[in-house]
Amino acid sequence: MKKCRQCKRPFEPRNSLQVACSLACGLAIGKKQTEKKAAEKQKAQRKWVREQKERIKSRGDHTREAQQAFNAYIRARDAHRPCISCGTYTAGQFHAGHYRTTKAAPELRFEELNCHKQCAQCNNFDSGNIVEYRIRLIHRLGQEAVDWIEGLHEPKHYTIDDLKAIKARYRKMTRELERKAA
Ligand SMILES: [Zn+2]
Ligand SMILES: [Zn+2]
């Protein structure tokens, strides 16, 4: 006697390969196997698409993704702080605003001292509201740190692996902050 793989009832097999007690159970097993294979195929297909997308990413794409991860961390880090420029706590939207812009000082694009939570108004429409930004930045970090930010910095040459590592690090740091806040 053998146990039917589908209905789990005992049955007497005609040969050693028989796993189902009846035609109905045999068909049910077959259907499950077909569905499983289709799901596996779909999963493999999605993985392939993901890999192709990853392969064709440019350095610019990697920089943008790393920057997004860094900026999200800055917003999480400063969650309870006001806009660095105008001091509002209640803006509809907050961004991560670089004191020295990524265009003017790309070597400081991932420098935490150079980036702070900023309201959308100051960030988008008031060019960073930079005079006020500087006043509050000195208050927050001290004159020495601001002097350092405003000084000369070595250019940075990030490899794609560097950028991936930066993205991964800041995503992890953001998750940890959010876990602590929850
Ligand atoms: Zn059965
Ligand atoms: Zn503001």
C-alpha cells in the first residue's frame, strides 16, 4: 500500500511509479506541477529583466540612485529639525538641501555636514535661501565646520562599485533610523 500524493489516502499501486490513487488525483498533481513550473519560469524571467536593467545602468544612474539614498538619509536624520534655511517645521514638503550644491561642489555631494533638511520652498524657489542657510548652519555646526565646507576639497572619483556601496550604506542607515523612530 502507498499513500496518494494528492488526497493522502492509502491505495494499492499498480506499479512503483504510481503516486496517485485515481485519475482525478493524478490530474490534480499534474496541474500543480504545471503551475509551479510556470511560476518558476516567471520568476526567472523577472530576475533576468532586473539583471538586464542593472547591466545597462550608466554611471549617472548609479550616482542618482546613491544621491537619492543619501538624501533620504538626511531627511530621516533631520526628521525633527526645521528647514535649515527659513526655520519652518510645517512645510508641505521637505527635501535634502546641499549647502554647496552638487553642481558647484560635486566632491561634497555625499558629505553629511554639507546637506540638511530643507523645505521645498527654500530648496526649489529661493535657490536654497543661502544667506539664511549659512547663518543657521554656523549655529548648528559651528564656524570651523562651515569654514571647512567652504574650503577646497579634493575631487572624488567614484567607481560604480563605490556608488553602489554608498547607496547600500545610506539605505541601511535610513532603515535603522526609521526602526528606532517607530
Ligand atoms: Zn488520491
Ligand atoms: Zn525653508
